[in-house]
Amino acid sequence: YTITTTMSTSLLPQELTANGSGWGPLDGEPEDLFEAIPFAPFSKDTPLGQIADNWSLNSRYNRNHRNNNTSSAATAKPEVTTAFNEFADEKAEETSFSMVDSRPTQQRRQPYSQRGRSNWVKQRAVGGRNWQAKEGVTKKAKKRKFKRVQWTNWAARNRKFDSSIEVDPNWGEPLSVIQFTTLAPLSTPAPKGSTLESYGCLELFNDSYSRLTSRQEKPLERNWAVDRKFYQVTSSDDPVLQRLSKTDTGNVFITDSILAVLMTSLRSKYSWDIVVKKKGDNIFFDKRDNSALDYLTVNENSTDPPQEESSVAANALQSLHKEATFINYNFSQQILLDTKSNNLQYPKPNPFKQDEDNMASLAYFYRSFPLDAKNKVVVRSEVDGYQTDNDKKELFVAKSLNEYDLRITGGWRQKLETQRAGTFATEVKNNNTKLARWGVQAYLAEADLIKLGFVSRTSLHDPYSHVVLGVETHRANKFLPNMGCDVNQFWGVFQYLVNQIRSFEEDGRYLILRSPNEKQLMVYRVGNTDLR
């Protein structure tokens, strides 16, 4: 082939001899044979762009001068004389390349979490000592806030509660101290209950409350708790249980509210006490008159439960418990239709009714649960009303939650419309013990539903005026599982306590006390001590 070049022919070797035994020139070849061939020095890690550059230096020089705006370093004439100009200024090659984007530039929106950061960086750069002083103040403020929050959490965790009853020195040491860690793993198959006798009368649910919203709130009427009679009769004073104890129907007698307290004892935070009467083979579980079990708790499981004393008298511990109980009585009757034509009458009237009493809508079911070979439990359970669904009567238990501080609930008037599930989840966290007890009571009564009302104060500082913001309906058989409650564990705890009482040889009165500040139950023998 023919090589056409402007280069002098003296630059090309006139004769080349092949080296068949290795690499490189043969011995005896002139050392200056390849000096005139353009060559670029390179290392092994340098990408090889081209083998040889036979362009004239003048054409490359002229190309570098096309852009008059290039820098002096880029436009300077190369000083090297080799055609493969490795030592030429590389900036000239870079500046000869340009990319033009004609599209309009759009400013990128800074993420929300980083907004203001650029200003903060600039202030830090130019602020000097003043910025450092301000930063020091900010850090100190954050440190103080962290310590304050840390102290609040520590105080809540280490808060001391009062005992529900003063321990009499004459009782001596407890006969048994049962740690919660002992009760936690217990479990026994839940016995199947059967109804022995039914008493009372139920009213029909008012469907207008199922469509109630916070925008259509209804005032809570205060007259129901006064005009209608509610009896809190303990087990040993119940004439029906007394009569059944003389038969072979059962040997352990208790009410649903007391049994719910014992079953959910592991979830409780406040102190409570239950009186146990053992006589022969029969055991009665009782509550004291006007004891803590007569009142509903408020935010018992909250990280910061109500204090015994508060700057707002209505928000003190005992005041809130009485307010919640009063609300629950009124709510359970207000959501019913006060029409006798729709009443569901059971075979026997209310066993506690006096001659002129206007009784509340309540039905009592005395139900038997064969716990094991030695213990057969008879429970008095309650339901508050009924509703119809395709001509099927469904019994329900009516309970109410109350709002007294927007900082805790976040404001039910807004959240019930948009975050109803979240609102209920918050209540499950703050009132876990109370809700678990209600679920156990519905389970023991074999109720179909639980009507749960959300009641708030009309004014946050007025504990006597309330409004009903909404009513939720829950299936009773799903209520406890959805809260993470295990019915088998509940029966296991109660079975352990019953067998513990049976292990005492002497008949008499005993007291089960939930320790106010320790996760344990203590059993005392109290004899004939006056426990009022």
C-alpha cells in the first residue's frame, strides 16, 4: 500500500528486520533508528486513546485558537515538537469541548426537613463568636429540656401510689405473697359456661346514637343516675347466690366485676383489695362497701396517670374516678329507648328491687363455669340493653370513656372524625386495665356486643356538664383478642388464687391486696376486723 504523508521520508525507517526470537530490535541495530517516530510516553494504568498522531502541529495549534475566549494557558502555543503532543497543556483540550443545554433551568425545591439549613450554615460561617454564643445557649436549652423530660419520665415510673386499705398490724405477716411473674405464665382451658337463672328487664337501643358524630353531639343528661336505681350488691349479700350456695350448683361464688378485677390483676397499676370468705367447701369473693372497686379508673395505664392533687380540683385522682363512674351510669341509660312496649322482660324481676324503686335497665344472668374437678364457679353477670338485627335480639354491655384533658387525648371533637381507630388505640394504651375488665364482663355474660361511648366535658374545667361525641359498637367475642388478652391466662390466674385460698386450713375471712407499689398480691388473714 502507499503511505501519503507530509512528513519527511527521513522520519520513516528505510529497512526493518523482524525479530523472530523475542521482542524489540535486534542486536546491532542503530540506537537512533526510531527516534523520529512520534511516540507518547504512558504508564500501564493510563487509558490508551490513540496509537499515533500524524497531524501537523500547526493544525492542532490552529484548532486550539478557534475560541478567542479561552484562557491564556489554554491558548498558548505548545512548546513540544513531537507530533504526539503528550506534554501539551491538557486544559486546552478540555476547554475545546462544550455542551449547551437550551432548556430553562428549574430550581430544585429543598426537602422540608432541610429548609433553613443553608441560612443556618451561612450564619454559622459569618457569625463568628456571636454564632458560637447563640449555639451554646441553644445547646443549654436543649439540655435543660432533655433533663426536664427525663425527670418527668423518671418521676412517672417511680411514682408511689396509696394502698386501697391500711394494713392493720394485728393481721401480722401475709400468709402468701404472689408475684406477678408467678401468675404471668399460668393458663388453663376456658370452661364453657351455662346460664342457671335470668332476672331483670332490658330496654331497646336508640339507633340515633349509632349515627352520632362529634358535629352532632348530644348533651349527656344527668338525671339517669338519680332517677334510676343502681345496686352494687356484693356476692355474700346476693340472695340468689346465697340460695345457690346451699345446693350443689357450685362452690365458688363471685360477681362479674370482682372476677374481672382478679383476672386482669396483671394489668392493674392502682391498689385494690378483695375480701374472701371461706366456709367449708364454699368460697365467696366480696368487695368492701365504698371501696376502690365501686369506681372506674381514669388513665390508669398512662405514662403519667392523674395525681392525687391537681391545680384543677376536678382533675384530681378521686374526683376523676367519681366523674367517670357518674358518666357511665348516665350513658348506659341515655342510649336506650324509654318505652315499655319494647322492653325485653326476663322470667324473674330484678332480685334487688324494692317496692317503689325505678330500676335501671339491667338483666342479671347467674352462670356456672366448671373450672376444674374441685371448683365450680357461679358468677352473677350483667347486661345493659339489647338491639335487633334482622329480628335477632343481640345483648350488649354499655360503657363510656371520658375526656377531661385535650393534651392527653388530642381532642376527640376533631380526631373522632378522621382518626377514630387511632383514638381507640390511644384509649387502649391509657385505659388498658379498665377496657380489659369490661371485655371480661361482656364475656362472662355471654353478651353479643359492647357499646363504647366517647364523652367529653362541655368545658374542660366543668366536671358536671358533658356531651356524647360518638358511640362505637364492638363484637364482644373479638374485643379481648383485639386487645391482646388471653382468656385462658385469665382463668389460669383465677384458678391459682382459688386453690391458694383452699390451701388455708382455717375457715374465716381473708384479704387479697394488690400491693400499691410492687407487682405482687398479698393475702392476709383478717378475722373479724372491721374493714369499712
